[in-house]
Amino acid sequence: MKTTLKLSLLIFISILTLSCNSKNNSKTDNQLGEIKRISALEFKEKSKNNTIIDIRTPREFNQGYIEGAININYYDKTFLEQVAKLDKSKPIYIYCRSGSRTSSAAKKLKNLGFLEVNDLEGGIISWAKNQYKIVK
């Protein structure tokens, strides 16, 4: 009887602990904002009149970029300082060459407090495959 009571109490405490932790995590995620990986078409339609950041190197940027994009090099040691100056309450659109860098950059932006980070799936390569305009 004592063993059953102890086991029941242990299970109850475990469930209670897990339940409390999952509520706290989801609350934290909502406070930090969300990251959306979006298609080239969706990026094209939704990024108009919003902030677009090309996180490639200046050399890559000079080879061609999406109209309206500003270049903030992900590898620059002041990357976080530069993006922190932007309005965190408005949607932000980011891209790189193939989508690899934006994954980690998007997490950093989210942790800085950006409410909505939109990541161009496949990067500018995907944009070009869809034959969308690239400024040179």
C-alpha cells in the first residue's frame, strides 16, 4: 500500500512538473516572436513596403540583390548591433544565398525581440529560379 501511494505521488509530481514547464516554454516563445520560412512568391508579395535584409557579404550583395533590400553582413561582428536598430514590432524579411545563414540569423533576430521574422526559403537562388527581378 505504501509503495503504491509513493508511486502515485511520484507520478503526480512528475506530471505536474512537466505540465508547468511546457506552459512556461510556450509563453517564452510567444514573447520572443516567431520565425516563418516562406516561399519566394510569398516573400515577393508580403515584403513590399517592409524591411528586407540581405545578410550576405557585401561582395555577394554587389552581384545582385532583391529590390529594396539593405545589406547587413551576417559575418560582420556588428551584425547584431546593426539589426538591433530596426523596428522590432514590424515584420522583417531576410534572405541569404541559399537559406543556410538565415536559419541561424532568424533565431538571433527572434532573440533580440523581433516579433515576426520571415525567412526566404532557398534564399536568392530560389528567388532567381522563379525569375523574379534582381537588381545589379
